[in-house]
Amino acid sequence: MSGFRERLAWDGDRGAILDQTRRYLMIRPEALMGALASLPEPCRRIAFSSLEASVFEQGSDSARAYAAMGGGGEALLATVAATAPQLGWGVWEVASLPGRILLTVRNSPFAAGCPSAMPYPVCTPIQGMLRAVAGMVFGRLARVAETDCAAMGAPACRFVAEPAG
């Protein structure tokens, strides 16, 4: 399997970066996270929640494409973990246990992009992507929690995924 960056089509004439039909956008994390951090509460929490839901929806499409490459749940987790750094989403270390997936992310762009320390976890895009992938691995909806966040002072961001219900 080729690496994610090798699969990208950089179409300068159309101003697009594509992985097959999936379009990508390059944006500085400080721009995204600064905009979110500047929102008043509770608008900020709503925006973080909306971002998680949107990445879950769009990430499910990406996860289905990765799963189509074959190999089952463990291969899907390995593919997503290998792709994350190529997207600039930090370095992912995944552990798959019976009924649980543990994810540690070092150098999360979402945590690093926050203009100041945050009172709660902010890596909702990672949470959304993990929820999409975990649902495919478990064969049913998953719930994901970010248990530690570098934006709150933790050395790394940590997530736990479990089957929902």
C-alpha cells in the first residue's frame, strides 16, 4: 500500500488536493484553534462538538476507503495510525484490546494550536476520526473520550474508544 502523501493528487490548476474523491485542505492549526478558542462559552463547546461530529461523518468515508484495502480491524487501525502523521495530525500509537481501543497522540496539532491552556480536552477532530474507525472495528457504534489533553498540560493526548450501549 502506498503512503497517504503518495496517493494525493495536487491539482494546482483547480486549487485542490485530492485523495481519490476526498478533498483535503491545508490550514495552520493556530488559525483553526484560535478561532474556536476565541468563541464565548457555551458557543465554544458547541463548535468543538460540531467539529467532532463533522469529522466523524467525513472520517467514516475515509475509514471505509482504508478498510476496502483489506486486512480487517487491526489493519484499519494500523493504516489510520500511519496516515495521521502524514496529515499533520501528530504521531498516533494505537493499542487494540478486547472491547476497547486506546490511542495516544503525541504532538496533536489541535492541542498545539490552542493559543493558551484550555480547561477541557480540545482534540475533537481526533475523537471524531477514532469514533468512525472504532465503529468499524467493533461492528457497531462506538463512544470515544479524550482522557488526557496536551492543551490542558498533559504530555500527550489520550483517548479511549468502546462500543456504545
